[in-house]
Amino acid sequence: MDYLLADSQEQDRSIIKLDKAIEEIKNFLLSNYPFESGGLVDFDFNVYKYKAVNPSCHRFMPPNDFFMSLIRKPIFFSFHSHLHLLTPSEEDIFFIKNFNIPIIIYSLNWNRFLSVNIKNETSYFTWPLEKDSLSFLSSES
């Protein structure tokens, strides 16, 4: 029984950490409006942020930073913003398939998130997260 309680407490801590990470992500992405930005989140919920410097450029993370992040710590998910459409681009799908990392896309104009897992299944969510929203990145659904 203590084991189940410990699992429940750990899950609660993970939900709180995820909630804080999503808040940090949203604030960061909005702070760089109208430029698109993005980054990575590791399994300890550390958020690594990168700003685009050109509004017509959708690449905001230097490739060396990305690959070094993968080497240092496993990545839980990546995130970035879109100005208008809240759909994964061809580049987003390529990223998911080749790196096996889920993506969260935030619409700067719609104030809404879209998660895309490694099976290319999508779901929308808003922040603040509801307690059962931890499953939005699951590839097991």
C-alpha cells in the first residue's frame, strides 16, 4: 500500500512540475511575439529556450545545441510556437518521425496548445492544465 501512495505522490509532483513547465513555455513564447520560438524539455522538466531572430525563419535552435541536448539528457518533448495555424507542419512531422520526440505547438494568436505524439496523434489543450492532462504526450494512447 505504501508503494501505491508513493507512486501517487510522485505522479502529483510530476503534474505540478509539468504545469510549471507549460506556464514557463507559454510565457516565453508570448514574450517573443510575433517571432516564432521554441525549445526542449527534459524528463526533469528543465526547459531549454531558443528565440528566433527573424520573423520569416522557422528555425530557432542551432543544430549543435539540439544534438548536444540529446547527448546530455533524454528529451521528454520539444515545443515551439506558430503564429496562425495550429497544425503540425511537414518539418514538425519529419522531426517527430526522425527523432522520436513529441512536440507541443502553441498558437500565439489562438492562445491554445496542440500536442503531437510520436504516433502523430494530436490533441488540443489550454493552460492551466487539468490534473488528468499529463497523458497528452503519451504514445501509448
